[in-house]
Amino acid sequence: MAILKDTIVQGNLNVTGTITCTSVTQTSDIRKKDVVGKLDLEKAYNLIDKCQEILYVLKDDNSQKKQIGLIAQEIQEFFPELVYEDKDGWLSLDYSRLTVIILRVLKDLIERIDKLEEKQ
């Protein structure tokens, strides 16, 4: 087995199969970002309200292993920034960035709960 260290891939890396690793990170340093706006809370709520959580098997996977996921086309309607289309038109979803949307809705819900508790 070959061990690679500090391998850099510039461009796309397409993997069919399972990737097992100890850590995956995405660039998040503010020094590399030009902030262009804030997350739209109404769109975040609409996404959570309208997207379907599904159990599925991939049509071309002989193992027929059940998986859990979302439908890229539904996410694309609200947050096209999270959906990528390959050269053949297949859509993929950046699941890791969905946490930002969930975090925004959760913060709003906590704020609402706090206000309700203050009224009591």
C-alpha cells in the first residue's frame, strides 16, 4: 500500500465509492473571503419546510445499500450555491454547508424560545 503525504489536487476530484479519512476541512478563513451578504432566514425556513429527507438506494449500485439523503433539485430551488452540476448534467449537493443553514434556523428558534420564556 502506497502512503501519500500532502498530495495536492487542483481542479475536481471525482471518486466513486467510499472515502474514509480522519478529517475533511474547507477553507473558512475570513482573510480569504469577500462577504457579499447574510443568509436569508425565510429561505432557510422554506428549505427546511419543503425538502424531503429520503431513504434510497443508488440505481447503479449493485450492493443496494440503503442511504439517507436529500434531493439536490429541491435544495437547488432555495440555495443553488449548494448544488453542483457535472458535465453530464448530474447534480451533487454540498451537504457540509447545509449545517450553516441549519445553524441559522436553530439560532432563530432559540431566540424565539427565549422570548416566549421571558413572557412567562
